[in-house]
Amino acid sequence: MFYACFYFYCYTMKFYGIISIIFLNKIVSAQNWSYSRPDEWPGECQRGNRQSPININFKNTIMEMMRPIEYVNYDRDFVAVIENEGYTLALKFDNECCDKPSIRGSVIQSDYTLHNIHFHWAAEHTINNRRYPLEAHFVHYKTEAGNLTNALNFGDGVVVLAVLYELSEISNDVFDVITRTVDDVAHRVNQPVQLDAKISPESLLPENLDNFFAYQGSLTTPNCNEVVTWIVYSQPAEIEESQLEKLSDIYTEDDKRLVQNYRPLQAVNGRGVLYTRGNYI
Ligand SMILES: [Zn+2]
């Protein structure tokens, strides 16, 4: 009887333990920040002095001759999933075929592995105060850190490739593959769904990869860690308006339409922004 009670007690405790873990996870994963109140974002978002995004004023950039970035496995077709993360739509690649895509070279001092590609509507960075309707972030963590969470402890832990998109009359095939599955995740936060065709990371990049801006900044979502080397391509890629509408038809955890998900522009604070046209030697 003692043991029965004891076991029952254990069972009860275990049950409540599981419930409280689920509850706690719910609290931790629930958004305690929103795009409607960026002034209340925590951590370095308020205190930092090299925050992102910024307006890139072309006449203030520093022209540098640089070698091009090396893109490893960017041209391979990967099985991919999309996930509604409640504040963005993210794309992740399965590495069953080969090593994960990675980048190195040029302004990038070591090897960085692709974590995900996600989207902001409208764009977060502006060029000469022009704001494009969409921006993709190719988030990479320092390969030696092993994952994105660990990489946040390195001063140079993260490299983000930022692609701006302008509207086009012609639809972009890769967005057709993504938007075909958006309905399956639109109202389901943190429940990834596999795309019905393989895609390559390269298919989301602009044609001209040699011309880009580079500067030191932060994550553009809490906690706005100042560990990011930003590469912003100066040539936009293209998306058709109906594709953009579908891509951004995403709902938050409270099932409210995520109308926009870009952070306001941050002060440059004298940071140098490099510009290269690939005129390397
Ligand atoms: Zn982003």
C-alpha cells in the first residue's frame, strides 16, 4: 500500500511535472514581443549601439575591392520544410543529400553554415531610403559553434545574407513551390510542413552576387544580439505581387494576420558600410 501510494504520488508528481513543463514551454515560446511595440523589445534592442536594420546611404559607403563570397552546396536541390514561426515564415533544408549549405571568403573570416531562410514584409533594410516590399534573410551560424544558439556567444557568430525583392510581372518559380504549401502552415505556428518539390538556396538569390554592402550589426528580433555581419545585395531579386500576397498570408499564435514584420530603422552611429562591385584582384 505504501508503495502503491508512493508510486501513485510519483505518478501524480510526474503528471503535474509534465503539465508544468508544457505550460512553461508555452510561456517561454509565447511571443512576449510584437511588431506593434518595438520600443518595448528587451535586451540589446534598447541598449545596443550597432543595431539593425539600417538605411544604407549609398554616398556614405566605403568602396572596397573584394573577392566574391564562396557558396558551398548553394546550387544543390534540397528537401525543405516551411514553418510559420508566428513572426515570420521560415524555410529549412534537410541535409540528407550532402553537407548543409555554407559560405566563406570575401568579408567573411571563417566558415558559416546556413540555419534558415526567412522573410520580412516589407523589407527591413532600405537603400537610399527606398523600401522594397520583401526581404529574405539567409541566417548562417559560425560552423565551429555547431548551432545558432551557441553562435550567439561569439562576437562574430552570425552572418546574414539579405536579399531584397522588387515586384515583377513575371512569377518566380521558386516562390510557386513555397506558396503551394503556405496554406498548410498559415494558421499553425511551429508546425513545419515539407514542400512538395526540392529547392536550392541559390534559387532565392539575385543574379548578381558580386555587388553587395557589408556592415556590422545585430539580429533584427529580440534579443537583438550584436553578433551579425550583414551582407546586403545591392541588386534586388524579383517576386510577382500575387506570390508576395500568398507568402505573407501568415497568422500569429493568437491567429491574427501578421500584416507586417519589419523592425524600424536603427541609428547607424558612425558605422562604416562597405560596398563592393566584385572588382577584385
Ligand atoms: Zn530576419
